[in-house]
Amino acid sequence: MGVKSLTSISDISKVEIEKILQISSQIDKGRNQKLRGDPLLALLFEKPSTRTRTSFQAAMHRLGGASIYLDSTTTQISRGELISDTAKVLSLYTDIITARLFSHNDITDLARNASVPVINALTDLEHPCQALSDIYTIKKLKGLDGIKVAYVGDIASNTANSLMLVCTKLGVDVTLVGPSTVSPKNEYITSARKQGNVDVTSDIRKGLAGADVIYTDVFVSMGEESEKKKRLREFKDYEVDRKAMSYAKKDAIFMHCLPAHRGVEVSADVIDGKQSVVWEQARNKMIVEQAIIYFLLNKDSR
Ligand code: CP
Ligand code: NVA
């Protein structure tokens, strides 16, 4: 329909990502961008959220707009209304939609049927706003030239998929470190390898060697609760603890999209220690989401 959406990192080019990072940097420096016309953001959420929900609502408020939060269980989606019909209706009342949905197909369906921009706030396959804010954090703290990002744990997660796409698009090397029983999602690693370098290893020492950024996420994502026991067993050797951190560069930073489980995917001394940048990372979500909304709603910014 000619409306620019962000359902996947693949929806935006390298130049567009650089533009979003540039707007983010201006906002971060205190040049708060304002949108004209008091725009309205709808947040349609099927899963829980602390950071993404709050930071998107705060971001829209800071841009001079307002937001409406819709817990999907209290909408007619819970009684079988189609996502496509929901998209058409929300487009009548609001200027932009952010959605956190179980199925990635549903976000593409939402975007196809909406006449306003749609932003993916996490699906089973992607977490693009997280990846954009994380690459902003990495750029700010480490620069992007010649660095290595090591992602440890569930190398087939939504976070891993979006992170490897954004990193390779910007020329950053990625190593995925996880058990040999788990493979990265085929279509994501194939796309990422067309753009840049992605190594995969089950050897945590080798995988973290020379890394500038160590990144992990939960071992059991939302929607995978029935596999919890199996997954915790499968990933047990991939907790980022002090020993794991010692394999990376001395000045490496530790990142986690949060929520975190201390003693599971990361030890308390690492996430609460000096190398951890998780609070800066969480803060930057609001900055970068402001930039994403601004970029999508203000054509002159592109
Ligand atoms: N990182 C992240 O998406 O956190 P929430 O689930 O709290 O939104
Ligand atoms: N992979 C996690 C990310 C949470 C922000 C999940 O989907 O639950």
C-alpha cells in the first residue's frame, strides 16, 4: 500500500538504518524531535512486556503524540476477529501501529492490511526494534569498525535473528555460540551470510575469543514455556559467567535484551558487574524507538 513499515530488519536498507541511528544520536544529545498533528500510536500486544511497551509509549509522548495500549486478550482478536480486519480498523483511528504477536505471519498480515505504518515489537522470529537499539548501543560504546559480536545461548531466537541481520548489514562480524543440537534459523543465517560474516560454533571458548560484545537472551522465550525443562538442559553449558567473559577481550561489554534470569543464561556477577551495559541498553530502546517512529511518520526525515 506504499506505507513504510518495520516488520523485519529486512524491510530497511543499510542507508535507512544509518538514518535511524543518526536521528537516534540527535535525540540522545537532547535535540528532541517533535511530530506535527498530535499523532496516535496503537500498541497491540499478545505477550507480556515491560521495556518495549513502556519505552514505546514514552517515546510517542516525547515526540508530542499519544498512545493507546491494547492487550489483545481484551480485543475481539481473542474471539476470532481476523488480524487483517483488526489492521483495517486500527488504521481508521490511529496513525501508526506497534504490535507484539506470537506469529511472525500475523505481523506481515497486519502490515499488509494496515494503511498506516506497522512496527514489529517482537514475534517468534524477530525483534527488530531491539536489534536497532542494540546496534545503536554498540556503535555508541564500541564503534562498528572491525568489531566482533558473539551471541551466546539460544542461537535460533528472535533476538539472534534480528541481531545477526542488523550486524551483517552494517559490516559487523557475528559469531553464534550454542549447543550443536540447535541450529540457527536457516532463512536468517542465509540472508545474514549474503550480507556479511556469521560463524557458528558450539565451543564457547573459541566463540568468545576476541569478542568485543557478548550478548545473550533468555533460554526459554515467550511461547516456549512447554519446552522449558528440555531447553534448560540443552543450554546449560552456555551461561555467560566470569569464566566465559574471560575468553573475550578484556574490555568486552556484556549485553542482554532483558528480562534476565540470573544463574540461568547469565551469572549475577556478570550482569551486575562492570562490563555489563544492560541499563544503558534498556535506556536506548526509548531513544531509538523515538527515531523509528519519527522516521516512519515523517517522510522528510528519510
Ligand atoms: N527487551 C524487551 O523486549 O523487553 P520486554 O519484553 O520487557 O519488552
Ligand atoms: N527471546 C525473548 C526476548 C524477550 C524480550 C522472548 O521472545 O521471550
